[in-house]
Amino acid sequence: MNLVLFSEADFIGDRLIAIRDSRRLQHISQVHQVKVGETLKVGLLNGNMGSGLVVLYNETEIQLEVTLTQAPPKPLPVTLILALPRPKMLKRTLQTIATLGVKKIYLINSYRVEKSYWQTPLLEPGAIYEHLLLGLEQGCDTLLPEVHLIKRFKPFVEDDLSSIVGSTRALVAHPYTDLPCPAQIDYAITLAIGPEGGFIPYEIDLLKKSAGFTAVNLGERIMRVETVVPYLLGRLY
């Protein structure tokens, strides 16, 4: 937790907030080890960041007097279309995406996504929210990403994806093309990443024909989703 993130519900006065949940209390107590009179870096969810002066500190509550004068980091100009990863990778991937500044995420079905993945409790709104918060705290950001769950690939690509792409450049990571992925770009993109094993040829063709995607190659190595997401975003921006 590099940033103590709080919401409007934590306010108990004009500038006074109270931290009472066990996760944040434990982290502030054991990791930051603050005392009354010390300050922490804080951020209002979907708002500004700043400092929080500790004015009360006990086992059940920490009160901070906050001053919020700093805007959050600029979001990455990326809309991410991501084939639903296996559950054990999903939580880490969501945290990484939030940490790196992506604000629009579509978790989609594809041929190589196992049906059982859609039954995981990690897709419950509360679980998604929790892992996004952890990513924001790590990255010192306050802007909560939007996550959309798409269970039908073909209707989504044919009916909705072109409007989501809009005027951005649409790229799909694909090992079986000779066109290298661009690097250090300065424009907005819609980026599609397939499941382990990649999108099947039919899905690549549909992405190209229906939504104008260009397939790009990342090199000889085949990477897991949790690796390819930060690798791609770091290469592109």
C-alpha cells in the first residue's frame, strides 16, 4: 500500500476521515508504523491525492486530517480487451492492470477460455473491486478502472467492438504474424490479448474483419497472461 485510498464514506468531518476496516488498519499499523503527528500519502477514490495527518491512532481506528491538492496520474490511453485468464492469474492481472493505469477493461470469452473460469467468485463485483483497489494503492492512483464481462465472443466483436475501438489503433497480440509490435507510441490504442495458446485463427480473422484489428508479434517467446500484460504495456508506452 503505497497510497492510503479512501472513499467518501470514510469522511467523518470536512477534512477528517476514519480508517476502521481491518485490512487498511493492519497495513498502516504494521508496515507504515505511523504515530500521531506523522503524515501518510492518501487519495480519494476517483478524486485527488495528497497528505493525511494522523490525529488519532488506536487498535480500532485511525483518523487522518487530509489535504487533497494533487491530481492522480494520467491514465494510459489504452482500452484492454483481455480473454478471461484462469482464476489464479485473474486477481494478479487485475491488480497489475490497475497499477499500470489502464481504465477500460473488457474480459471476454474465447474458444480457449474454459467455461469453468466464468464460475469463479473472483468475478463477483466485490472481488473485482477489491483487486482493483489493491492495484491502485500500489500504483499511487485513485481512478477506478471500468471492468466489463463479455461471455459471447462473436456478437461482441461483430456488434460492439468497432464502436469501442472508435478512432484508436486496434492491435491484437498474435504469435503467428511477422509484423512486430510497435514500441514507445504516442497515440491511443485498443489492445486485444488472447488466452493461453492465443486466439484461434477464426477469432483473429473476425477481429480483423469486424473491428479493424492488426495482428502484431511479440517475438519468439510465449508468455503467460500475467507476464504479457505488463510486458506489452511497458513496450508500447
